[in-house]
Amino acid sequence: MASIFSRIISGEIPCYKVGEDEKNFAFLDINPVAPGHVLVVPKKEVDYLFDLDTDDYVSLQLFAAKVAKAIAKVMPCKRVGEAVIGLDVPHAHIHLIPINSEADMNFFKEKKQLSEAEMQHIADAIGAEL
Ligand code: 5GP
């Protein structure tokens, strides 16, 4: 069975898409730690980020850097933080989160509830900067 992220990439499951390139795909995390929390994933389904082959790993990180710069243009923040967890979804992914302090990277705090319109607006705005 394809991972939830493969089903998002194929369009079977909806998402707030930010952008894609040949090998990678970016969309908003459905339970954002902060507005503008984006997941960047390789289209190839590999469970663990650090098991990606070198080309795919480098491609993903370069794509993540582009997405991070786009996030920073749209979401007021000091930095865009990057995190790798991967305990929930067995499809490699990078979290990109606009932050103003270390505390903003806290995955335990209550998640932001944004309306569909807000999520769509954020995804479109970041995507337009890619
Ligand atoms: P992790 O595997 O890094 O521990 O967490 C997986 C992340 O994927 C979580 O932040 C969760 O909110 C997000 N996530 C899980 N399922 C979906 C989904 O169906 N759509 C979107 N957009 N994000 C998801």
C-alpha cells in the first residue's frame, strides 16, 4: 500500500500544495506547528530520510532550501527551521517551519488551527515565490 504522502503526491488525497520539481513535492502540514509549516518529500517512497541515495538526498535538500526561501518571503519570521522526525509517516520528509525562537520548533505545543481559506492562501503565496 502506498504511503499517505505518495497518495497525496498522486492527487488521490487532497493537500495544500506549495510546489514540486521533478523529484520532490512540497505541501502544507495538515497540523501546523506554525502557519507556513511545510513538508518537503521525495516523490520516490523511501521510509527513512537518511536511507535516500545521495542524488535524491541532495535533490531534496536543495529543493527544501528553495522552499525555505519562499516561506521566508511570505511568512514574517527570523529563520525557517528544518526538522526531521519521521516517526508518524514512513515516507521521508523534511519539516520547514517559520520561527522566531527555538520554542517555535516545539512539536508538542498545541497545533495551529487555520481555516481552509487561510491554508490555501498560505500555500498559494509560498508557491508563487518558488
Ligand atoms: P513525523 O512523521 O515527521 O513524525 O510527522 C508527520 C507529519 O505529517 C505530522 O506533522 C503530520 O501533521 C503530517 N501529516 C500526517 N498526515 C498528513 C496528511 O494526510 N496531510 C498532511 N498535509 N500532513 C499530514
